[in-house]
Amino acid sequence: MGILLTEETMFGGMSAGLVMVIYIALIFGFVYFASIRPQKKEQKRVGAMLASMEIGDSVLTTSGFYGVLIDISDDTVIVEFGNNKNCRVPMQKSAIAQVEKAGE
């Protein structure tokens, strides 16, 4: 004696297409809250950090070097590394990983 489930009884009266749409919506919601939303939050944090940079702040570059900001323009900064006042390197603002304010 075999029990045959029809589409109507298998999904409690819902059609298979509606169940598929619900599954896709759930998967999209999970992906949004698991990856897209935190990434946007991190981009806002980095943008605020880069906008708040001032001359004299200590910075950490993405390559791991610590330095002091000497000059800031639209999309580039000049960073002075070490005690040698002649070691000044221009770089993009996006190469700054961390900023520590001068007064802190």
C-alpha cells in the first residue's frame, strides 16, 4: 500500500511555484544580511576614517608601515616614515588602513 503525495498535499495547498519564490526570497535575505550589509557598513566606516584624517595624524598603511601624515590632497596623501625627515612617500588615501589622531 503506497502513499502517493500530490503537489497539493505535499505543500499544504500551496503551489510549487509559490514555495520556490519563498525559498529564493529567504536565500536572498540570508545573503544580504550575511555579506552585503556588513560590507556596506565597513565601507562607511573606512570612508568616515579617511574623511577625518588631518595633518599630523599617525597612520598605518596597508603594507604595514607606520608613518605621520604630512600633506593631504583630494585622493593622495604624503606620509613621512621613521625619524628621517627625507623619507616622505606619496600614496593614495585608500592605502591607509588605520588612523590614530595626533592628540590621543
